[in-house]
Amino acid sequence: MTGALGIYNYWIYVLLMMIGLYGVIAKPNLIKQAIALGLFQTGIFLYYISMAVVDGGTAPVWTTILDGAQKYEGPYDNPLPHVLILTAIVVSVSVLAVALALIINIKRAYGTIEYDEIEAMDQADKRADYQRGQVTDAADDVEHRQEGHHHA
Amino acid sequence: MIHFDVSPPLLALYIPLLGALLISLAGRWPNLRELVTLLTAGALLWVVGGMAPAVLADDFWASFAKAPALKLAEVLPGVWLELKVEPLGMLFALIASSLWILNSIYSIGYMRGNHEKNQTRFYVCFALAIASVIGLAFAGNLFTLFVFYEALTLTTYPLVAHKGSAEAIRSARTYLGILVVTSVCFLLSGIIATYAFTDGDMTFRPGGVFRRALADGSLTAPTLGILFVLYMYGIGKAALMPVHRWLPAAMVAPTPVSALLHAVAVVKAGVFTVLKVIVYVFGPAVLVRYGVGSWLIYVAGATILIASCIALFQDNLKRRLAYSTVSQLSYVIIAAALLSPLSITAAALHIAAHAFGKITLFFAAGSIYTAAHKTEISQLDGIGRRMPFTMGAFTIGALSMIGLPPTAGFVSKWYLLQATWETDAPFVLVVVVLSTLLNAAYFLPIVYRAFFVAEAKHDDAHHSSADGHFGDDGDHHGHHAGDHGEAPWPIVVALSCTALATIAFFFYSDLAIGLANQLRSGLP
Amino acid sequence: MNAVVLIDTLLLLLVTATAVAIIEVRSLYASAILTGIYSLLMALVWVNMHSMDVSFTEAAVGGGISTILLIGTLVHVGREEKPIKKRLHVPALIFTALTGAALIYGTLDMPRFGDPAAPIHHYRVPEMMAQTVGFVNGTPGKQKPPEGFDLDRYRRFDGRVTGPIPDDPKDTAWREKSILQTEGLMVPQVRAAHEPHAEEGHHLHPPDDFNGHVPNSVTSLLAAYRGYDTMFETTVIFTAGISLILLLRRPRREGYLQPGAALSDQVILRVVTKLSIPFILIFGFYVITHGELGPGGGFQGGVVLATAFILYALIFGRAALYRVVPPPVSDILTGVGVLIYSGTGAACMLLGGKFLDYSMLNPAVPGDGESLGMTLVEYGVGLTVSMVMLTIFNQLAEERST
Amino acid sequence: MLDAFEIVPNLPVLVVTVPLIGGVLTIVMGRGKGPWAWATLITGLVFYFTVLLMQQVLAAKTGTISYELGNWPRQWGIEYRVDALNAFILLTVAGVGFVTTLYAQKSVEKEIPQDRHNFFYAVWILAICGLLGITVTGDAFNVYVLLEISSLTVYALIAMGKDMNRQALTASLRYLILGSVGASFILLGIGYLMMVTGTLNMEDMHDRLAALPDAVHNRTVLVAFAFLLVGLGMKMALFPLHMWLPKAYTYAPSAVSALLSATATKVGIYMAFRFLFTIFGVGFSFVAMPANVVLSVAACTGILVTGVTAVRQTNLKRMLAYSSVGQLGYIVAGFSLANVNGVAGSVVHIFNHAVMKGGMFMAAGAIMYRLGRCDLRAVRGLGKRMPLTMAAFVAGGLGLVGFPLTAGFISKWYLVQGALEAPHMWPVAAVVLVGSLLAVAYTWRVVEAAYFQEPEGDSALVTEAPLSMVLPMWILIGASVYFGVSATFTGDISMRAAKSLLGGAP
């Protein structure tokens, strides 16, 4: 296997990742975004695991210990990426759990889980917040000052 | 590293700081608070005055070169906050500390007379501003100078914005904006560039810090010229046109603040810094040799004339005074820009002379406002008869501005004319003559009005003052424009003192001239 | 084209199709179920690539827990996506295409798939697997081999005892040497050239079996060499658990112990459940313990243990579950798992070694300490994982009942 | 049994494991003040350890301390590697973490439901633990794992603002999605690097990259570089990847905003230091690659755009959040100059900005505590009602402006000098100066409102914030003033860090 064929596995991982990334960006539904984020991460896992493969290799478990008669001397696949990805899988499910908890809370607070609707509500909130905090012009300013003046 | 020490210059710095602390603690008891203010001011004058003999001594410059600077703190590795006394700074510190006492007395009368709010904050910031001025005056290197220059901007900001009205806030914004923009964009860049060119040596010394860099070619004449421009426009407080706009804007502040700004601290700090930079950072000889300073004469000359013309058309008294200040500041700058030893003496002397005259004028303006609530010149008909002391003092101040004997203004103008003769600068001569005429043209009519025009009978003028730019909100306090006499006694005492000092300066100017001559003798 | 590649290609085609379906299908419920399918397919892909442990984890975590989580959430937030007018989001497509193109561009200079000469196969990992552990792990003078220990056995393997690592980090000559000595662990031909004892007929022990205790090199990497990463991996799980409590648990006064619906009136279910729960539990413990020998370990075992509890709650109601494992207890147990892990590390440190230096646990017998330490931490992981999974389930179920 | 145990050699690992174990134990600390007291104890202890560690680093001959976890040789296991740079960042993070924990008590009491304080503080300590872990490690993958711990905890902490404003939830979720994508990019970058180097140890990676015959034209390395840059940019909120930050800081609980602004993005920048300088090396990142141009353009645009945006805000926390993005721009602009003064300015600004902005967020939190809101209208006249709080805010603001004798001035000094030294980089100096003018503009809106306008409604009746909030606030502000008056310590350390970063990793 040479040339493009030699690295085709890497290309499929890119494809999977990009399907996920597309979902994250394009889908307004928060649940969809969370799932797509998972797909995106799985793509990376595929990349790592592909990295571990060795021609003719097998799972990196030293079977000779279990069965002394069997003398398999390798090659073994590289265990390091496997270890890293075990960690990454756990991380991704943890992120998913927190994301879903947030989404449930959002549903409670906003009544919807569509990003565009939430964004519209947030913008309205933000505008109200801005106006509430605005210091108005000098007119009522002078009023206040004169009140203060009389106290003094 | 931070050092603690109590030698006189440091003491002079700590006294107003301590004063500020005590004033804020005494804030609840106005009498105690103001007593603390006066005591602090007295103590400061005593300490600063005590340092003068050493500076006037014959062997001062010999010991100056050897004496180490007083180190306060190592701000950056190798960059110290340090103080060192020299004649110019001594002169400035003396002016500031002596006028602070008078200004404090005046403030007490003014602030109480006008029922101003937040008086404690006012006195605290005032003391802090004086501390900054002392630090500025005794700064031992460029970095320290910059630190206190900025500190002065900050501590005077609350004074300018004191009234808290929309207009005061707007004007204070202009004040802060122009001063900070110029200092951050130009002065700081200039200082950092200086630091880079001199390998971190920013200590003030007669003859300047650039000699080595110029000698080994790392600094060329065009770059030196750019640096000079950065400094001159970076020092926004010197109000060189076109960065003078903050000065009229700051007129919105209570009058003692205007007096402080114009006579004691801020603008004086500006021209003082200009002088200090020319003498101790660049060195007049270097500037002459590389020919990078001559443009300043023309800019300053233009500033003098244009500002005077603008002043001619101002009806608001404080605003007219403000433009007068812009023009007078450029006297100092033009004198310094002549770059001869005599002209530098003249510049130093004019800092002092203008201080006494201008503070008298502002005190008079504030006195009129407190007693009569008048702010416009057109309202002043016949006021000289009701307020003889005030308008008498005003007249003395005006004479000093014009430069007539027997007032302070004459002394410095005399030196300036001598320097003009010596350096053969006809342009400066023309400027001085023209501006003297203009000065007379915008001050004498006021005196004439006050003493020789009869007072209008039913004077509603103060109502129309609401549309005057700096008009305050009329009479909340039951004053009626028609029946008023002199202002409260602290005001009258203070302005009489400054007026007398303006005259006394003409007769007894040994101290100031001595310090200015000492400065000259230090030039290489 | 060999079988592996063929199966691989087919599987990946299926996976890709599933991924597209997950993104494009309108029903969120279908999407969640497809996610489960996707994970199971991925598990097959991992098996095909000889990554048994990842496959096991993917099946348990991705296929099991994630799907449960998603479905649990959908109950609260609705099953349908709002219809969108434009099916194709052009900016997203362009952005994605560009990113993908960049990534593919980056692959062009990579070693080909499965190339044994790739740096990752011959640079550090062979050395890592050749590491003789315990007393000869590179710290000079720290521990001497005990009496009667067959040092030769290690020498035979890689021709040397790992020497002290020089203090000067610029001195890299030793690295080159060690690469030569251990190169080709996975390529017997290369190894033979450097391995003087290889042709003497000695049985070649796989090097990182910790003196015979841990033949699964994934576990030895996971729990020993990179045990510190794994400790934080456990912490991530723990964090997720308490974050869920923080975000979802109702205040106590609103009664977070309200029982949900139970299926306990179904006799068959009850009987089958009661019968199978012990087996599930035993299997869970087996997976945890067996992690050293074959695929499995704390994560996988922990998830299996959690399923026993979840099954119990589904059939007999959450009130029954809370009688068995009250929420305060499960809250604390989530932390206990992490504490077991970090405590093991701290114990090694308190005994005078470095953090997680298992050999301190039993310095006398090489490999024993490692084995003990790894077993302990695997149980720590298992405990945290199972309790967090239980907590997550409880939080989602609690939400439903209120 | 404990005879063999010594604290000093184990300091690097204690800095991370103490908060880990402490954080987990927090959940059994009951419901009253227990969790808070415990958190204070743990963070205090960690702060003490970082101080000791700093001393060790300064005393070490090579300036570097290495700790091999599990006693596995560093090429195979995970190594902790502490030099002047990360000792300084550790000190900053742990110090601010400790002070913020002190501060948190009252504000958390008010903003977080009482029954979950133990969980809240557990997450809080774990967040600090994650940040410290990123900073201390010398292993690329360990960075990723710890990054995820800190991210997850931060998502949860931000979302805890939900009881005051529901936008905290969307802010948190948006950060979660962007943060996860960013972290995935980092993971991918590490994967690409691992493919060409075969190792995960940072130093080892650097050696291998340097030994690569033609790293500059290796497409895998280039893509790794690009993706790491984008991923790190998201994590450190580099303009224009900062979209998540303003909302998150605005709606997070007050104490959380203070903690995050001072630590989270700073650690992101630390990662950038490690990846750009230690792994890729100056020659690759800034000479062969145009990282200096890309980063300085992004940073300068960020300084200007967010400065203008900050001026237009009425909500103090939002204003501070935009200001944070701008200030991060200073840090990035500094190290993109790749000369000693620039990098030193960048390092010292990490510390300076942490204390200043931490103190300012605390002040905003104190206003929030008293008034339930912190917008310009609410602060009117507060200069008299809450003098200490407002003075702290103003002092911090002056620091952001870079007035002399504040910490901000020190940073500005180094940065401008660095920009003038670097060839063709003087626009950076101009932007730094203009940025400080923008800071004047937004700080002064608060000054004007607080000191020169009259209060209205409730704000006329409020009193100063409780001492337990004012004191920590002033510890940070005091530090910013102290290290502005005398920056010899921070300046020296930053110089040392800058030199070791630029001198090529050992």
C-alpha cells in the first residue's frame, strides 16, 4: 500500500470529524449540537487508533504468559494511542453529560432548545439590561444635584 | 525594593501626603479639617524653605554632582523613583508651598461662602496635588518626573469635576482626555525612547543625557528632533497650541481650583517640565548645536499672540484669564526656547512672577463670584466701589500681567528682553511688544469698568448668566445681586496677601533671582 | 487487499453513513438511537484495529451510557427538532470543507497507515515496553535488586539494564544508544540484529508484563506509565458527576427522594432481574480485575456494575434503589473512588518514593508492588465510574418524576 | 512510616494532588461554612506550596526542577517540569485562587443555593487543580487531560449563575461547545505532532522536531502548528475567537468571574508559551512561520475593537469582560514580538492583569452583593456609600490604563520597549498606548458615575460590602499597587522566564 491508499484511513477520520463539525455549526438544535460534538471527537479517536496500527500486528496483550506453548513474538500494535483514547472517550462522555444537564436547564429556563430562538431571547434580555444600566442624560442629573444642594 | 527615609526633600513629599490622610480622617469636623490643612501647608513651607540656603550656596554644583539621589523605590530593575534637589525645582517648590498657604485660606472662605459639597474630598485632593507638585519639583530623573506629572493629572481631576454637574463632568473629561492623551502618546513614548537610547540612564544632569548616544552615532539629529517634538507636545500641561483646550475647559472648577491650576500647580508643572527637559535632558548647548529647537520659538510666539487675541473677545472673566494664562505660559516656553543662559533665567523667573500675579487675578474673580455671583465682565460696572480690596488687587495682578513696574511681571519681562537683545532675536522682541499691548488691551478695560463706570440700577444680569458658559445656578443662597459688599474675610486676606506679594516680588526678588542665577551657573 | 482492510472499509462506510444520518434525521429520538448504533459500529472498527480495550469502552460508554443519557434527556426536552427551511447550511459547509482540506493536507507527509518505521512505532514506545520496572527504572542507586533476583532475565531481553539518565538534559547521546538497543521490538527481524541473546533459543518474555503480572500492555501503560493521566481521567468523571448534581438536583425540600414509576408488577421481569443482577455484578468485578490480563479494566467494569443498579432501579423503582444506595452514600462513594486512586499515589509518596511509584508498595518483590498498585487504582476507577453513572441516571430520572 | 517522606522534593506534585484530594473531600464537609473553610485551607496550603516551589526554582542551579511521576523515566512516563515561567504562573494562579476563595464566602452564600455549597466548592477547588496541573506539567497529553478538568469545572461554575440570570446557562453551553472544539483541535495537534515525533514529552518533542530534516516544509508539522494555534486561541480567548468570554464572565457568579478572569485564560496563554516556544521553538514559530504577524495582528485588532466595545457597555461585569479580552491582547502582542522585553512584558502582564482584573471583578461582585446589579446606573454615587469597594475598582482601573506606579504601567513599559526594539513592530507600541487610552475611557465612565453623580433609589441606602469581601479585594489591588511601585521581583522573574523561553528550550 503506497501513496493515497496508504493514508486513506486518515482521510476517513477527517470525513467523520467534518460531519460532526458541520453538525455543530449548522444545526440550531442544542441536542443535535451535543451529539455532533461527540461525532467530531470520535473522528479524532479514529485518527489516534489508526496511528497505532502496525502491519501484521495484533492486540498488544502478551498472550504468551497465558499460554506458554504459544510463542507469538509480535509485532504488536502500539498500545500508547489506545491508552490516550481510553482517556479521551471518558472525557467526551463527561462533556456530553454536562452538556445535556445544561440543555435540560435551558429547556426549563427558556422553554426551547433551538439555538436561534434562545439567541433572540438573549438579545432582548441583553438590550433590556443595557437600557436599565444606562446613565441618562444631564436633565435628571441636575435635578438630583439640586436636591443635594438643598440638603447641604 | 522600597526605601524609607526622612531627609528634607522626602519630608516635603510626605508632609502633604500625611496631611491628606489627616484631612480625610478629620472630614467630619470642618474646623479641625481646615486647621489641619493650614498646619500642613505651614509645615511644608517651613521644610521647603529650610532647604533653600543649601541650594543657594556657592559650591552647590560641585556637591550636586557628587551627592547621591534620594531613592524611594526601585520600580523596575535599574529604574528608581528618586529625588534630587536642584535650583529650578527649589524655585518651583517654594512657589507652590508658599502659595498653598494663601490658597488654603482663600479656599476656606470660598468653599464655605458658596456652600460647596464634598469639601473634604476637595481638601484631600488639594493636598495630594501639592504632594505631586513637590515630587515633580524634586524629581531626580525623567521617570520620577513622569510619575508625578501623571499623579498631578489624576489628583487634580476630582477638583476640576468637583461640582458634579453634567457640564463639570464634560469639561473634566476634556481636561483629563487631553492631558492623558498627550502624556501617554507622546511623553511616555519619548521617555521610553530616551531610556532605550541612553541605556537606561535617565538621571537629570546639566548638559543633558544624550551626549554619549550622540557621540557614538546611535542617536542622529533627526531622531533627536523627533524626540524634542514628542517631549514638547507630550507635556500637555504647558498648553502649547494646539493642545491648550483643556485649560479653558477646566475653568468650570471652583475658583480656588482654577487658582491652583493656573498659578500653583498644573500649568506651572507643565512649563517647569518643559524647562527641566530642555535644561537637564537635552541641554541647551546640545539643542543649539543640532539646531532642533528653533521651531519652538515660532510656535510659542504664535501661541502668545493667538491666545491674547482670543482673550480679547471673552466676556467671561475666568475664561479671559484662562487665555491670558495660555499666552503667559508661552512666555516661559519662548524664553526657554531661546536657549541662552540668560533666557533660561528669564524663563525660571517668569514661572515665579506669573504665579503671583495670576493667583491674585483668580482670587479676585472668585471673590466677585462669591460676593456678587457675577461671572461676566459686562456685569462688572462699578463693582470696584463695592469691593475695593478685590478690585485693587485685581489691578495689581493686571499690571503684573502687562509687565509694568512695580510688579513681579516687570522683573521677568526685563530679563526676557535682555535675553532677546543678547541672542539677537527680533521675532521674539516683536512678539513681546505686541503681546504687552494686547495684555493691556484686555485687562485695562476691566479695571476701567470696575472703578469708573457707574453701576446699573436694576441689575438682572446674573439671571442671564445662566447662558454664560461657566455661569452657575444663580442664587440659591438668598444673595441678591444688588446688595453685596466685600467677599468673606479669608478671601480678602488671601487676595490682599498675594497682591502685596506681587509688588514685593519687584522689590525683594533676591531669592528667586538667586535660584535662577544658580540654575544658570550650572549650565555647562 | 487483505481482509482487515476490506472489513475496515466496509465498516467505515457504514459508520460514515450512520454519522450523516445522525446529523440529518429530524427526530431526535432516532438520532439518539442512531448514536448508539454508531458507537457499536465504532466498537467493531476498534476491534478490527486490534484495540480491544477501546472497543470495550466504546461499547459500554458510547453504546450504553451515552445513549441512556441522550434518551433520558430527550424525555425532558422533546423528541422533535424544529423544522428548518434550509437543509444545507452553506457557510458551515465551506468552513468544514476548508478545515477538512487542511487536515488532509497535513496527512500527506505522514507515514503510511501501519508503517512499522513510523516514529511512533520505533521511537519511544518500544523503549517504554522494554523498560524493566521496579528497581532498575533509571534512578541510580535508589534500589538494589534483592538477593537471588535473576537480573539476567532482563539483560537477556534488551541487552542492558537501563542506565542512569544523565542530569544534563542536553546530553542526548544516551538516547540514541537506547534506541538502537531496543529498536524493532515489534519487528523481529530488526530486533534480531541487535539482540545478542535472541537466537540462543531463550524464550522471549514480553517485556512489560511486570514480572508476569500484567500481560495487557494497555493496562500497564494506562495504570502505570501514564497512571497519572488516568487519575485525572477518573477525576473528570467525578467532576461530571458532581456537576450534574450541582446543575440538576432539586433542593432537598422539594423531595429528591420521590420514587419514580416502577415495573415491579411484572413477575417475569422481577424474577429475571433478581437472577441476573448477581451475575452482572460478578461480571463487573471480573472485568475490573481481569484488566491486567486481558481487555477490560476499571472503566468498563465500572459501567457494567452501574448497569446492575440501573436495572434494579428500572424494575423495582428508584425508591428501592435509594434504600440500597441512598444518594448521600453514592455521592460520597463517587469521591471515594478518586480517593482510592490518589491515596494509592500518596501512599507511595509517603513511603518515600515518588507519587504513584507502585514499587514502593512492595519493594522486595519486583513487579508485585506494581501489580498491587494497579489493582487498587483499577478498583478506584471502577468505583467512581459506577457511582457516577448511577448518579447521572438518578439525576435524569429524578428530573422526570418532578 | 512517614520518615522517608519529605515535602520539598515532592512539591511539584503536591501542588496538584493536594487540591485534587482536597477537592474530592469537600463533598463531605457538610452544609454550613464547612466547605468554604475547607476550600480556604486547601487553597492556602497550595499557595504555600507554590511559594516554596518558587524558592526552589530560584535556588536551582539549572533553574529547572523535574519530577518524574511514578518514578518512570521522563521519556516514558509523565514528567513535571518547573522553571521560572511556570513557577511564576503557578504562584499567580494559586495566589489569586486562595484570595478568591477567601472572597467567595459571602457572595457564594448569596448566589448559590445553600444545599450544594459542598459540591460547588469541590468543583471550585478542582478547577484550580486543573489549572495548576496544566501549568506544572511537561507532558503534552497530560495538558489535554488537565485542560478538560479545568474546562468541565469551569462550565459548571459558570452555569451556577443560572439562579440569577438564565443567560448563564447559554453562556456556559456556548463555552462548552467552543471550548470542546478548541480542545479537540489541541488534541488533534498533539496527535499530528506525535505522529512525526513519536513522543509526548514536550522537551523530547522539541528535540525530535529540531532533528527533523525539514520541519518547516513538513506538512504534518505545519497543520499541527495551525490547529494548535487555533485551539489555543479559543482557550485563551484571542480575538476573534473570544466570542464565548464576555457572556460567560458577565453571567457567572461573581466569585467565579473573579477567579476565571484572573486564572483561566492566563493558563491558556501559558499553554501557548509552552507550545510555541518550548515545543516548536522560537525559530520555527516566529521566524519560519508567520506566527508573530498573525498573533500580533489579531491581538492589536482585539485591543482596539474590544476597547471600543467596552466603552459602550453599561454592565460593569460585561465591560470588564471585554476589557479582559483586550488585556489578553497585550499579553499576546507582547510574546509575538519574540524579543526579551516583549516576552517579559507579556509574562509580567499575566501576573499584573490577574491581580488587577481579579480585584476589579471582586469589586463588581461586591456591588452585586449589595445591590443585586452592577451597572452604571447602580454605581451612581457609590463612591460615598461603598468607598473601599469603589476605590479598589478605580485603583484597578488605573492599573488597566497603565498609570505610573500601578502594575499595568510596568507591563506597558516592557511591551512598548519590546515593540520599539523589534523591527517593523512599532505599530504594536502605538496600539498598546491607544489601548490604554481606551481603558481610560471605560474606567472613567465608572469614576464619573460613582463619584460625581447622585445615587438614586436603593443605592442611596447601601453600606460598604462586608469585610470578608473588601479585604481580599484589597489584597489583590494592594498587590497590583505594590508591584507597580516596586516591580523588581516580578520584573526579574519575567526577564528570567523570557530569556529561558527565547534561549531555545534546553
